[in-house]
Amino acid sequence: MGAVIAGVYPGSIADKLGLAPGDEILTVDGVAPTDLIQLQWAWAAEEVRLETRTQAGLVTRHTIRKAYDENPGIHFASPVFDGIRICANACLFCFVDQMPRGCRESLYIKDDDYRLSFLQGSYVTLTNLTEADFRRIDEEKLSPLYVSVHATDPAVRSRLLGRKEDRLMETLHRLGGMGTTCHCQIVLCPGYNDGAVLYKTIEDLGALDGVLSVSVVPVGLTRHRAGLAPLRQVSREEAVGLLAWIEGAQAGYLETKGTRFVWPSDELYLIADREIPEEASYEDYPQWENGVGLVRDFLAEADAYPLPEALAEESRLYLGGGIAAMQALAPLLDRLRAVKGLRLELLPIENVFFGPSVNVSGLLTGKCIVQGLKDRSLPTGATIYLPGIMLRDGEDSFLDGMTVPEVSGILGIRLVFLPQNGYDALDRLVKDMTSGHADAY
């Protein structure tokens, strides 16, 4: 709670004021900001009165004269200062409800905060908007928002969200009238919102001027579903049929709207055992954060990196990751195999924490790595390269709380985490291989 400073950039206004991590901004021009949006609006003036409090409790008032667009140079512990607005729904497919005990505390927060939707691209249901929220969205032009739709049929959506009633279309019409645009997602739950319900949902959204794009994502199910609603995964046959329908719909929307408008997530292509489409088909990646085009974007970045034809010294490269990653990155792995003198060894890791149906790298835990690598007969001190998405930014702990040093110590190996940019990931690998940091054989 509060506008707590997490970091200060050297040479910035905040640095010159002597502000430090742990200090708190109390007011800007006499008003206590509730979130980063309000603070940025107030900060845009050329003269700002700032009231701050140090960790020791010392309150100081500053008068700052600056250019209207000059950044304060502060990184906050949270972008909302009055607490995250918690979801009041009871979604049948909620991933938080499928989380086992013992993970990071932040992973159990069910946020449904339109401010985080605007600031960070978090998907929200819009079921908790008040009249004051609508006014603020309109006045501050908070657009675009990211909306969890799932179904436009009120009865179906109410069932999925565990609500008595639903007014989604009314809300979307109202937002559109304000000029607020939305990117929408549909979490596909077979037997609930697939088939005719899905097609009608996309048709309804396509008729709204304020909806910019729609993604279709298969429901994610863990092994921890005791007492929860019966759900099943999307089958290969269903994924094949759905992709064919969506690709047909894309062609129609491209002609009528000038955009493909609706996109299936990368996971649907993997379930259907289909190649990921070419980069141009994702346009400007409007649903990138929702797992739509992530694989193609990574491969395109990696393709721009010129791999050497051969290594001066022979080297062994251990690459680990989720089973889905090994499948999706096949074109890149073939490029690595073509480098003379490089022996590539893949280490697909099953998710023993959430269950084998969860096969993406970002949800692998320390326990998964230990269980997945302990019987691989890896040489003591071997270097294993893993996707950096396994770790939270700036931290060395996995989702289950195990740390990198802890996992390395148990296995007797060295873990190196690669950047999420394909070009940068290959650059790191090549530099290690050519400098002798990768394992010789």
C-alpha cells in the first residue's frame, strides 16, 4: 500500500532529491495518488509540489520546476498504490484456484483491476466497474483495455464466471461510445463456450467498432483441480477444426476490416501439430502478451542472428525447457544442429508441479528441473541453458519458491537463463561457445 519507491534512476530528478528505495511519495500537489496513472497526470505540470516520507519517517516537501515531459526517474513497487482490485467472480477455469500451496504469495492474487489492464495489459472481466470508474476511464482516456470475454451470450458467460447476471455487451458498447478500445480474449472451455457459442462470440465482437482484436486460448488445467468444476483440454481434432475455422474468419475480416482481427494462440497450433504461421500473418502482434505470435516473434528475432558455420573448438550445448518449447522451436534447433563442431543435447522437462498437461517453459518450477534432470547423467559442473521466462524479473527464484543456487547445488550443475529475445538468446549462446564457457567434449 502506498506509492513506495522500488528504484531510482541515477541522475534523475528523484536521485537529485535524495529519494531512495523504500521511501514513499505521499502527495503530488496536495493529493495522494491512488495509482501510477494519477501520479503521471499530476507530474505532467511544469511545477510540481511533492511530499515524501523516508523509511525512517522523515517527511519532506519539495517544489520542483521541470519540463512538462521530464520523467521523475522512479520505479515503484506496485503501479497501484491503494491495493489491487481483487476479482469478485468465481470462474470455472480460474488458474489461481488450481495453484498448489507453497508458491510465491503474489501468485495467489486474483486481480481484476482495470488500471492494471491499461498499464500492463492484464485481462479483466469488467464486471466490477463503478460509475466513478466509467467517468475516470472517459476523462483520462484510458485506452486500450484488455478484456476477458469468453462468451457474449449472457447465460454462458455468467456460468463461466460464476455470476448471476452479465452485462458485457452493454459495457463494451458504453466503452466504445467513449472512444475506449479493447483487445479481447476467449479462454476456450470445451463443452461450455466452443462451437456455435464461440462463433457467435467472435461475430458479436467483430461488429463492435471499439474491439481491436480477439484471441482464442485453450483452457489451462493443472493436476490440482480437486473439488473444481469438470473441465477438459482441447483435443487435437478440435484444435485442427478450430484453426481451419479461424483462418477462414481471418480471411473474411481482412477483406472487410483490413485486419485479421481474431487469432488463435500458439498453443492451439502446438496441440494441432501445425506449423506456426509466418510473421506477416500476426500484423503488429496485437495479442503478443497473450501468447499469440510469441513463437514466431522469437524465431524471427533468432533468424536475424548469423550463426557461425563452424566452431573453432568442439562444444556440447545443453538446452532445457518445456516440452512445448522443444516442439515450437524446431526450426531454430535445426539451425543449431547445422553448426559444425556443435553437439546439441536437448533436455525437455515435464511439469511435475502443475501436471504434464502444463507444458510451457514459463510454468516450470525448481522441483520440475530437479526431477527432470536428476537422472540424465549430466556431467558434474555442466552448463544447462534454460529460458529466462522461468524466473521473475530481477529475482533468482522459481514459482515454487526454490532458488537457482538451490537447484544448481542439488544437481551439481550450472544454470544459465537466456534472454527472451531470440537474437539476444543466440548471441549469448554463441559468445559462450566461442569463448569456451560452454562445455567441451
